Amino acid sequence: MGEYLQSEVGEELQVVNTQGQSVANKPNPRFKNYSDVFKNLVKSSNVPTLYPIMSMIISQDSTRGVTVTKKDDSEYWVKQYDLESYELRFSEKIGGNPDDYIKLKEVEQDYRGKRYAVIYNNDGRFYARIFAKETREE
């Protein structure tokens, strides 16, 4: 994969290919009138987390982000964030005892994005945790 250098719309894009050669890609002039359509296609924001994110999903209805973070081999956290306000909506610790050895990869969701499931292994025993988009307190 090439290394990309950022440029303004309408300028040529300099790319370093896999052989280390600098190559200029010029924009197609047919798209010049539509350059505004291609701006700001993705909304991004940094959300600080206490531990590194191992995996993340966005709910089917695009309202929630669910992360799996790992403190160490004995403790993982599953957290659900609201994608509009960036508020933490749900948080649960998996493991945390000194004798735990947790392996948890990702969160799965139903076709509507309303219910989620986490399957994890704690020192050879498998467990399932199922939770919903709306918590009992909401």
C-alpha cells in the first residue's frame, strides 16, 4: 500500500509506491464541478478511553458504538457510547479477579442493532453476556 500525502481537492496527489518511487496522480477533470460533494463525507471525533480498544462495532441504526477494551489478560471492559452526544451509556467489567484469564474478541448484534452479545472465555470456560441498547435505568 502506498504512502499518501494530503492535498487540496483539484491538486495532484503525490503517492510513494511499493518500490519507493514518487508517483503523481492527477484528478479527473470531469469531477472538478463536484468537488464539494466529496468533502466532509465522514464525521470523526476522538473519544479518550482508559484502556486500548480491542474491537468496536457501530449499531445497525448508527446510534451507538460498542467497544471492547483490554486492561490486561484478566480484565476487559465492554462499553457502549451514544454516537450523537458521545456519552457513555453502558459499561461492564468482564473478569478482574487475579485468577481470571479472559479472552474476549468482539461484540455481535441482532439485525436491528437493539441487542448485543459477548462470548468470552475465562480460563477454559465459556460465558455469554447479552445486553440491550437501552439499559434498565433508561
